[in-house]
Amino acid sequence: MSRILIALHGHSIRRSVLNAVFDYCRKMRFKVSVLLVDEADAPSPALADFLARLKHAGLNGRLHRQAGCLGQAVLEFASRHKDISLILVDSMKNWGGGVPLKALSPPVGLFSGIVAT
């Protein structure tokens, strides 16, 4: 089973994006991992609702937390989980300049701009 990784620096993500990801994952039966790079704050209501919907639908969805640089956290996560087929990143401005995108192995699609405004 393939996995989608949603990488967030903080908690702001558009509910419409989460709804679209949920529908896609339900149709494709993807596992979903949410990597939250922040302090120990509780997930936003939209994110908590998304994780609950995944569980209710019988999909494997998990929240992973890590401090530090978003790009480095994604690289470390991807190196441990070889089944990732898509990575959604909240904003490339949070990625971190010292982490090259080419370090991610294909097949990985990288999308940014999913942060709520």
C-alpha cells in the first residue's frame, strides 16, 4: 500500500486541501502520514478532524511530530518509509535552504502552497 506524506511547519492548512486529500486517499486506499514540524501544540481542529475522518473510513492515518527544519524532517521520514508516492508540503519557504529537493528519490511528487491564509 502506498503512502502520502503531508509535511507541515505549524498548523495552518486549508480544510479544502484536506478534504481533497481525504477523497483521493479513500479512493486509492493510500496510507496517510502527517509530519508536523513544530512545538508540542495540539493539532489544529481541521487537522484533528482530518485524522479522525481517516480513522473512521478505515484508512491508516498517523500524526508524526518532529522539531527542526521541515526539509530535513521530510528527508529523514522518507528515508525510513520507502512506500511514499506523494509529498505535500505546506510552503517551500519553510523547507530550509540547506536541504536539496533532489535528495528525495522518485517517484515523489512535491507540491507546495497548501497552507491556509
